[in-house]
Amino acid sequence: SKNLTWRDMQHLVVQTSKPAHLNANDWVTNGVGRKVSHSYGYGLLDAGAMVNLAKNWTTVGPQRKCVIDILAEPRDIGKRLEVRRKVDACLGKANYISRLEHAQARLTLSYNRRGDLAIHLVSPMGTRSTLLAARPHDFSADGFNDWAFMTTHSWDEDPSGEWVLEIENTSDAKNYGTLTKFTLVLYGTATDSPSLSNQLESSGCKTLTPSQTCVVCEEGYYLHQKSCLKRCPPGFAPGVQSMHYDLENSVEPIAPHLCLPCHPSCATCAGPGPNQCLTCPAHSHFSSLDLSCSHQTQSSRASPALADGEGPAEAPPPVNLPVLIASLSCILIVIIFVTIFLVLQARSGFSLRGVKVYALDSGIISYKGLPSDIWQEEGPSESDGEDYEAHSERTAFIRDQSAL
């Protein structure tokens, strides 16, 4: 749901998380009956339960903040220190809180070995939260300066009553220190915010389990995903189903009116059976004889009626503008590349099927063949005659040597 706030999500997590099989020796039950652990919080998240609860969730009221100064004067810590104070959670003021979400202990203290300290906060309903566990490797002597220690283990509790802050030296050393400031900060909702029980009862819930889950609705309501509805949603039909639920130390049989899911072949129905369909899903055929839905194959589906007896008209293919622009851009780039390539080749000359073609840089193709004066018949020059005689002598010498 888009209307859920971050605080709604926290409420959903707290109300649907499960301890499951998480093993730890620090599991306790808080003041409203929820299991909580310093190691695992409220347990494993249950996404399915969160979604189901969120479908009919009512947004929580505005968050209120109540700030209470607890310490009147500095206190020596020594081996162990307890600070007790009864509070009214800002009763009679605009920021009064009756349903707790977060609790903060803002502390200022000095201690010669900070890592030996363990700090706990006990709520009026008896929930003991670990704010700080001992840290053997913390040798700092700085203490804490207005440090906010927060806990959510008292979620949904009534914060009015006595709060107890416990500070303990976990080592055998004679450490020393002083607590100079303790401010309790409470965050939660107002008195006019309905509790989960009231929300369920006002929506038609008749019976709640100890974990505040609705199991039986009032007359005229149907239980659907832990909520009571006057009408079942599409895909569901009213019905009765026998079941059992745990009530403290006993198991009680019940037969609540539920919204039962339709058969998978039906879209809407009057009951959960395959022959109780009222309407069918797309591409299914409804049989009025047995009130069932049967799936149609592609070949058996009737073609839609056409006007004037014309054949089926083809719908124009959808045009994807970004794809069209990209395609045209690619084609334009290719054309520009080919044009530039041909121009450059024409300027430098190129071969076409083995024939060398030259560009007309100056408008004339020059032919570099044999010089024309080689065909002119001129008499041999004096140097040519000497060369000829020398060549004849070498030829005659070679011939004589070959004969010998």
C-alpha cells in the first residue's frame, strides 16, 4: 500500500515476526505477550503475514514524544546503580502517550573503564531491555556524553508507571564513575489511537486469540486474512470451515464464517467447488448446465464479429518511437560514412574490378607510357658504336670459350 508510513512498517514487522527456531538464551516475553530477544529482536520476518496484515491496515496516529528528566543530582555508580522513577507519560498534556513504540535513555556518565559497564532499562510492565552489554576490548575512560540508548522491546506497552535504569560493573575490578544525567524519552501514540483489539472489534471481530488475532467474526461478517468483512472479495465466496485454535492452555474447536477461495477454474463463485462458478476467466467457456468453466483452445475461440462482413482487419503495428529514431539515426550514419569513403577514394584513386581509375584532380588523366622519342630513327652516336663493339667482343669471347 502506498499509504503505509515507516512507522506502519515497524508495527507490521513487530506484529508478524516469529521466533521460529532461532536459538538463544535471552528470549523473554514482554508486557504485551510478545517474544523478544536481544540477539534476534522479534524474530524472523514473515513477508506473507506482513502483506496480509497490510491489506486492511489502518494508518497509525501521529507520533508523540514525551521527554522526562529523571536524575535530580549526580549518582556514584560503584559496583551497581539503580535509578527508579514513576512517570505518567505526560498525562494531561498534548503529547501524552498510552501506547509505546520506542524508548530512549539519554545518559551522561564518566567511568574509568567503559567496557566493563552493562546497562539495562526495565519498563513499568516488567520488560528488561539490554541497552549496553559489556565489551571486554573497550578500555576507554571517556564514558558517555548525552548518549541515546534506544529499545523497542516494550512496543505497544503502556509507558505509565515505574521505570528502572540499571548500571552494573561486570568485572571484579574496583572501577569508579558517576552518572550525571538521565533523560527518559518516550515515543508512541495518543490515547485516542485505537489499540489493535479495538480496531478488530470495531470492524466486526468477535473472538481474539491471546496474540490479538481475530478468529471469529460477528454475525453478518466473514473472516478473511485475519480481518472481518461484510462482503468477500472477488475470487472468494462465503462459507463455514471447522478448525481449532489455541486458547492459553487449551485447544478450542470453532466453525467461523470465512471467505473461502473459489476453485481455480472460476473467476467468481458461490462456493469453493468446481461446479459453483458464477463467471469464468478470460478464454474459458461457462457451462450453464453444471455451472463450470472449461478452458478454450486457441482454435476453438470464436473470432470477433466484424462489420459489413469484411475479413479481419489487421491492427496497425505499434510504433515504438525511440526504436524508430535509433534506426533512422543508424541508417543516416551509414550513408554519411559511405559518402565520405567514396569521396576520399575518388580523390586518391581506386581500383574497380582490377582496372585502376584515377581522379581528375586537374581535369586531365595523364598517361605515363614509353617516351615518344624512342621510336625515332636516328643514327648511332659515337658512344653507342663503342658500346656495340665492346659488346660484340665479349659475345665472341664467350662463344669461343664455350666451343673449347
